[in-house]
Amino acid sequence: MATLITRKGKIAILTGGGDVPGLNPAIRAVTIRALREGYEVIGIRRGWAGLVNLIRDKKTDNSEWYQVLTEIIVNKSARSGGTFLHSSRTNPEKVSKSDVPDHLKDKYNKEKNDLTPEVLKNIEFLGIDYLIPIGGDDTLSYAVRLYRENIKIVAIPKTMDNDVPGTDYCIGFSTCITRTIQMTNNLRTSAGSHERFLVIEVFGRYAGFTAMLPTMAGAANRCVIPEHKFDIEKLTELLVEDRFNNPSKYSVVLVSEGAMFKGGEMIIEGQEKDAFGHAKLGGIGDLVSIKLKELSPKFNNGKSIGIINQKLGYLVRGGDPDAIDSIVPMAYGNLALDLILKGIHGRLVVLSNGRYDNIPIEVIINSKKNVNVQKHYNVERLRPFYKSFELQPLFIMTSE
């Protein structure tokens, strides 16, 4: 005779910000374990937008904004990249007048509106006991706001930039650097054939981990990162030297999207900003390429050196997760359930020095995670230091 499971409560999961491989495995891990422990699980669709746009009427079809999750649903999606719940960069604290849902426009008509009161009511309407947001520091900073409003939150860190504070690892990072290495190695054959500089722009708004690790792994000769404003003449000189010493006569530099010339600022693509106040970055790779070609004769006996310039962009976001981004999300999801089963909330699940753990969620808004330049980045040689690896974590550069 089958054993009847008494429902313990309802858990909601959402994914916010940019997509990365590993989100679906995390959703699967939470769902399967929660269902077997006796919880009902729902997925909030389109990140925080789902909890902003919901209509509190049981006769209304809200399937656009949330769905009930089952083992069949999550098993089917877990092997693929992206997030089947979809995502958004919605910030409920700062909703533009034009983005306020139609049924709330009479109540909220400022240029920027804090819809948190509606989010809280919608959480109550759905009967959510625990909320598990999966995201970067923007998504999770709003989770801190909800926690302070007495919502039971257990958060999971996700971002290719690996810059969520408090954790050594964020979902998506391993696949990102794996793809960066692969694609750089693919492009180096063309760079060698034509004896050129290979300039590759990678993600990394405020932190240079996505440029540092592939360079450390041998994918590039040099890298420039947001944490240190670089001298373009020095970079040119170094790349000419690298090219001269290479039998195939080419050299490679990885350029973080947030990297800045000495005396300059971040390169902004257009004037539009997202709901968290971030302008879209883009173009630093193009400018570096132009300047390298312009300056190369100075260090190459008066001869200009050609450029291959490539922005990896969404190529490192899309596709299936690698092994680490399949295993870590599984562990993070189960860690979240461990906390919920103990009645613990207001926590961020983390990896710290190779061990799974959890810390107070407030770390998201109380600290930053960047490359420790003094410890890890050689500002004279514009590449990582290769020393002191004993007892370092898997990915070397961590949240300190």
C-alpha cells in the first residue's frame, strides 16, 4: 500500500539575471528532493518579474508567471543549458512607469516605483513558505530586501563572472572558462596562419576572473581586467614580444568587458541602463584592437601587425553545462533543501575552500568580490602570477 505524504509546505524557485549553463540542474535538484521530502514546488517565471506581474485572483490564468514543478518537468530540462523558467533583470524596487503591470498602473504612476508591497502580497497569495532565488548579486540583493521583510529565503549563487561575494564558486563559471579556453584555442589557428594579434573580449564587468583563469590555463599570453587600468603601450610592447618569441608569430590577449585604459573609464554601449542601473558594456575589445594595430609599428621595426578581434559574448552563455556546472548546482540545490528541512533561512549556499557551506545572505550587499590584484595579477606583465598554489582552492582566486 502506498504511503501518503503529508504536504509540509510550498517552495518557490526563480532564476534572475543572465542565463548560464547549470540553472536547470539546480532547479532539478531542489525540486526532486523537495517533492520527496513532502513539499509542493512551484517555479516563478521570468525572475522577479513573475512576482511583480502576478494577478491575485484565483480565476485568473497566471501560468505566464508561475508553474507547478514535477519530476517529469525538471528531469527533461536538467541536461540542457539556460533556464526553462526564463529570466529577467526586473528590479521590483525600481520598476519604470512603462513596466508597471496594467492592473497596478492606477496605484503606481511614478517614473520609478517600488512594487515590493505587491511582491509580498503575491508571495502570500501563492502560499509560498520558502523562496529559493538563483542569481547574481543583483538578483540576490533584492532577495536580501525580501528577507528583511520576513520572507524565508535560501539563495543560490549564479554568475559567469564568479563575483558573488562569500563563495568561491558561482554556477556558470566553469562552463564559461571552459568555453573561453576552447574558443581561444580554435581561433589561434587563424591567428597563427596570418601572424596576427588575437584580441578576445570576454565577460567581466567588475571582476576579471573570466579573463584570469583561461590566461592562467595557457589560453592567452596576456589579459586586462577591470581591477587594474592598463597602459595600452605596455600591452602592445608585451604582445609584440610574445609574438616575436612564438614560432608561429602570433600572440593572444583576453580583454574583460569592464577593462579600462589608464586614465579612462568603462566603454558603454548606448545610453540604456537595466533595472539595477547597469549600462550595457561593449566595445573595449574593438578599441584595444584599433590601438594595438596603431601602436604596433613602434615596437615592430616600423611594421604594423594585423588583428583578429572576436567578442565571445553569448557563445559562453549558451549550450549545455560542463561537469562542474552539472555537479555543483546539484549540490547547491540539496544544500538549500537541507537548510529548509532544518527550518533555517536567510542563508546563501556557498563553496568555501573546497567545502560546501552556507553563510548569512547579507554578505551579498555588505561586500564585493574582485580579483586581488596584489596577490594574483602581475601589473607589470599584465597576466596572472604563477606562484603560491599550495593549499589554494580549485579555482585559485576566491572570495577573501
